[in-house]
Amino acid sequence: MKRVTSNKKVIYLAILFCFILGQIGGTLIIKQLFLNYKLKDMLPQATSIAAEIAQNEKNIRGFRPYLMKVYDLEGNDLSPGDESKQQFFNVTSEEFKDALIDYIPEVIKANKFAAIKNISGFPSKSIVVGAPVIQNEQAVGVVFLLEPGSEFQAVLNGFYYVFTGTLLLGTLIIGFFISSYLKEMKQLEKTRRDYIANISHELKSPIASIRALTETLADGMIKDEEKTNKYYGIILSECARLQRLIYDVLELSRMQNKRDTWDKEKIDMQELVVLIESKYSFLSDEMGIVFEITENARNLPAVLSNKDKVLQLVNILMDNAMKYVGEDGRITFDAEVHSRVVTVLISDNGPGIAKEHLPYIFERFYKSEQSHNEKGSGLGLAIAEEIVNGLGEKISVTSKPGKGTIFQFTLKRYK
């Protein structure tokens, strides 16, 4: 089923089938509406003429812009003498009789009749409206009024032109969106498979290391205490790595499947910046990179948000920046103050992100080419986006390959 619904040809055929049904249905509806309109317009005159004929009047009164034919129940033509319209259309009495006689029982039964009929000799389809001739409460004949169906054909042609134009335009638009959707689904499937492969590798790697080191220690092969402690340190490090990976998977799954309602309160941003500086100044010194906090960031006004989630968001973006800057690396924590929001900017001079990767950078499972050899699940930025969505804020990224990347997110000002 999945292959059928994701096949472009099947989708386009399904759209074409729906439009064909729409055209057929539209034609039938227009025909019925037009007949109802003509029935209301012509039936009173047909009924009036039938009443005059029932009274055996020789000169039938009333305005008659229509061609009139009158038949008794046996199909004998009782039409009055004015045959000018009939002669104009070059239609014989027998041709009229052949076209109309089968409708006599239907007119008698329903007491009215309307149809669109092809009659030989008429330049177009004809509108036919019928009414019974009643004498002594019994039907003795039928009056048919006819007029060329040029109005109906004009309405129908207009519908076809509009429908065809809409069909072409709609198919192009729908085709564009379907192609985009299928492309995105293909990309999502690829990133999902890459993610599963990455997760499998990330899970196997620490487990294999822990098992190998533990077996070595359990077998008593290491006698040197210093080396034993080193092994224990590696085991703890791999356990922490494994724990972090599992936490990221569970955290993202929890956020996406059942988003929590986070309480918001006034946050002193200057105090928050001090906490960020104390943590990352130490880490940057250890890594030999420069970490700078601008004056704008040090003097931010209070915001209305959730402190724990804002710290988690900053940690994700800072850890992400520190992971990619190399020698002579530089990370800048900056901010802009606007009337309603504060925009926090975290920039680095790392390798940057290629333009084709930017639209997918916050997607679950996604890891760009620069991150394939890095330790991590590729879930950090997806978690960051979920945090921002949960806070009702916005996050974006700009990057130039070889020059660095800037992540920025908003926080509502406290008033």
C-alpha cells in the first residue's frame, strides 16, 4: 500500500480520475439546475396554452417565443397552423413526432416535463418542456414547447473552460506540492536510516569498550594499580556517554509525543549569563579556545521564560559550538534587545554548515557531513527546537562554510 500511495504516476492518475468525476458530476448538476430553471420559466406558458386548447379555442393567446407542438394520446399532431419556426429549422412533422412521442406518457404521469433533446435539423440541442392537456379531468393530449438550447450550451462551455483551466492549474500546484512532499519523505527516510545506523554504532561502541575493559579486569590480567584506575576511568566515561545517548533519545521522544507545560517566571538574565560564563569559561580554557561574552549580553533586561529550559537550550547550543571549533576556535555569546523580545546569539568560527543542510539542521535524526565523525546522537538541535517550541519562541541558524555558524533564539521580555 505504501508503494502505491508514494508512486507519482498513481497519484497523478488518482487526481485525474477525481477531476474526470468532477467534470461529469458538474455537467449533470448544471444540466439539472438549468432544466429546473427552464421548467419554472416555460411551464406556466405551456400550461396556459394547454388550458386554451382544452377549451377548443382557435386563436391561442399569449406570447409564444417558443416552437409549439401539440399531440393527442395516440401521437397525432394537433399543432396550430403557425409552422414558420418549424420551417425555419427545416424540421418535418415526422421528425418532431419521432423525437417527442415517447415523452407523452411521462408528461401525463408527472403532469410536467423538461428535457434537453437532440432533434435533427436544429442547430443545437433543444430545451423541451411539456404539459398535459386536461379535459373533464382527464388528459387528452400534450403540449410541448421547444427552444434552442444555445443558452445551456453556452453555460456548459463556460463550465468546461473554467474547469479545464482549474484542472491544469490545480494539477500543476498539486503536483508541485506532491513532488516536494515525496522529496521530503525520501529525505526523512534517508535520515531515519542514517540515524538508526548512527545510534546502533554509538550504542555498540561504548558497550564493546565497557565489556572488553571489564573482562580484562575480571580476568585479573591487569596488575598495575595505575593502569587499573585508568581502565576504571575509561569505563566510567563510556557509561556516561551511553547514558547521555539514552537520555537524549528519551528526552526528545517525551517532548515530541507529550509536551509538558513549562511554568514561566521572571528571569534575571544578568544572573543567568554569570552562570553560563562560569561554566564555559573553564571549559574553553581547558580546550584552548576563546569564549567571549559581549557587553550587550552582560546587560540584558529580565525575560519571562523557564530558567531550566533556557539553560538547557544554551547548553545544547554551546556544546554544539565547542564540538566543531578547532584550533584558534572562538565562540561569542551576544544578544540584541528589542521592544518585545531579547534575541540571544551564539556564534562560532568553526567549519560552518553547507547551504543544502540548513533546512534540515533541526530535524530529528539529522547529522550533517561535518558531524558524521563526531560523538553524539544528532539529537541535540532537535531537542533545542522542541524546547523553543514549548516556550513559544523562535530559533534560527545562519552559516557560511569555512567562516562559522550563528544560532539565535528569542525570549520574551518581562514587563
